[in-house]
Amino acid sequence: MQKMVGDKGNFDIIIVGAGPSGCAAAIWAAKNNLKVLLIEGSAFPRYKPGETLHPGIAVLLSNLEVFDDVKAAAKIRHRGFWVRNGRSLMYSPYGEDHRGKWEGFQIMRKDLDCVLLNRVRLLNVEILQPFKALRAICTSKRIIGIETTNGSYYSKYIIDASGSSRWLSRQMSLDSFKLSRPMRANFGYKKGCLGGSFDEPVFQYLSDGWLWSARVDESLYQWTRLSIAPSYSERSLVINELAELPDFGIIRSADVTWNHINDCAGSGYFLTGDSCLKFDPSVSKGVLRAIYSGILASDTIFKILKRTISSEEGEYWYRSWIKSWCEYDCKLLHEQYTNNGLNISPL
């Protein structure tokens, strides 16, 4: 248990959630000399599936000064992934530039959490873990703080980086708009070694969704199986060569229905990552979007507090940015699903 209690009434930003988005926001704010409190309800390490990080995230990791640590923790690097559709098998490389071919990172989520939170600690951010955020403290005009299991804390801004739990959205009864029909993803691990195309991630389209698998260690594969309700069948979680390997650990499940919260910034608050915009894992940019939105929310608050922009301008700009990202990914994913015979339009 970590308890670092400072001045409860003098924070610039309070961040709820110490995942990639919350840690990115905390790091960026601390680098700009803002006083930050980071609240996380869970003890680490916590169970999450291994993350496949797109090469484009390298710039953000460098800006947060964690690139070398993530690179050291990523046991597997890959230059692209295989796409299966029926009998066809096509390789999709990430690309290259004058420095060489781009490589993604395959890192266990507990290791990514550790790298980011260690960076937060080095910047002397105050951390409450494991303590839960209970209630938003509001005046008639704005949010001014949070009541937690360790007492009440006050700040100029709140960032909700709590992910799919959407702590602040539920507190404020913000409207969530569904962008797809219901989707559910099961995920787990397989122990063994297949080689061949399975040395790099494999994305396989199925009649009611898709199956993703990626090697996360020398003899360990992480898989995610998405099904579009109500056609989901328990009989076919893993149907390719991975099915012959023994399970490692237990199989878990998550709701990954696409949805968006329009009011993702307002008087005294910002929402980041899955707290404001969620797509299923096939978008392949979940962690990238989480980190990017955390940085942007934190940077926007910094500019507001330094009075280089007004609060109205900053909040409007952030909402517009999230909306643009939402529209772009929604259109792209709709085309991909439709081209492969899958109807994901909202019911």
C-alpha cells in the first residue's frame, strides 16, 4: 500500500486511474511543473492482456522519457502482422523509413504499467494506491475535487483516466453514444511454440468476428477472440493452430462495444482514453490513443492555467479533437468490417 498525503487543497490536477492514459497525463503535467495527485484503486500488478503496441507510439514514449524502459521490457518486437481471411494469408508490414523497418512492441500489461508508474514516481507525483475515488465534489458551476477512501482532495482540474469503468461519467450522468452493435471479447493465453507465421501477430477474420494472436514470450501466446452479439458461440474461442496448445491461466471476457462521450471536457474536468472513447481492439491504437489523449488533456490544462488559452477554448478544442479521432476510426473500422462481410451497425 502506498500512501503519500500532501496538501489536500492545493493540487493543479487530480487524475483518477494509473493506467497508460493516467500515467501519461501525470508525467506530462509534472514535466510542466504542475502539482499532481494520481489516484489508483487497484494494487499492481493487475491482470490485463499483453499489449501489442504500434510503432507510432515510439514518439510518445520518447516524449514521456520511457522509450528505453519500454524497449527493454518488450521481449518481442515485430515488423508487421499476418491477416487471414478464409484460405488467403497476407502479410501487412508496418513500413519503413531511412532508419530502417518499423517495429512494434509486444509487452505484458503489468510490465507497461510498471514502467509508466515508475516514471511518475521519479517526478515526485503524489500517489494514492490502492485508494478509490468515491464522489466528485462540485459547486454550482464546476468540479473542484474528489472524495476518496483516504479523505477529500481539491484541485483546479480532474482527469478521469479510469478506463471502461468511466468513474466521472457515471458521477455526472454524461450521455454515452453507442457506435456499434454489442461486441464482446474473450482473451487468454496458450503455452507452447508454433513458429512460422505465428512468430508475428496473426489477425484472422471469422464468420461472426475475428481472432487475434501474438507471441508475447518465447513459448507464450496471447489471444483475443471478438464476437458480434448475438451470434457469439462458446464452442469456437480459438479455432486455428493455437487450439492445439494448452491454456495458460484463465480465460477472461470484456465488453468492447464502440461508444463515445461527447462531453469529454467541461468545467473542471477532462476524460481520456477509454473513459471518453472506446473501440474494439482491432483498431490497434487503444494504448496509443490512451497515452496521446492523456498528454493532450494535461497539456491543455497547463495552457489554461498559464492563461495562454481560455478554459472555454481549451475544452472546446479537446472535445473537437476527440470527436475527429472518433469519426476517423469509426469510418475506417466500419469499412474493414463491411469489406469482410460483418455487419456491426448499431441495433
